[in-house]
Amino acid sequence: MKFSEFDQTVIDMLRDDRAFAVEYLKEAFIGLDSDDGEAVFLIAMRRLVEARGGFAEIARAANLNRETLYRTLSERGNPTIKTTKKVLHAVGIHFSEIAG
């Protein structure tokens, strides 16, 4: 997957700075109430997955199929709470950190 320079910068920051990753995802989570909130949250989750090892590695860590994870976090994705929790745990973040 090819990323823009901006996307790559964000992904690098998400990989290198855990506190930034938590705050980034927290803002996306808070924004779920807005009209485009779900799309923004899915983008944030995709970037975090890319930053923390990519879809294959995170799918394996979350005990999910890579294709399923990719579809779940796509623009039309609709992840369950259970799947979201598995992905968050696989990238080292807990719901309590982003929902608090």
C-alpha cells in the first residue's frame, strides 16, 4: 500500500510514540458522534495497524484472518466491539485508555 508523505509521517509517529498513538485514537473515538466519525475512526485504526506491524502481523496477534481484518477496517467496514477490542489489544492499547 502506498502512503502519502503525511500518512507516512503519522504512521511513523504512531509506531514510535505510544502516548501519541493513545491520544490519536482517543480523539478518533471521541469523534465517533460526528457525521463522519466512523470513517475517521476506521482510518485511525488502519493507520495504527500499519504502524504496529501491518495487517498480517496484527491479524495474527488478534487471532483474526488478515482479509477479514482488512475488510473490517475498510471504508465500508463495520467492526464489532469484540473485533475492535482484539485489534486494540494486539497493538498494545486498551479501550479504557481511549474511552476514559
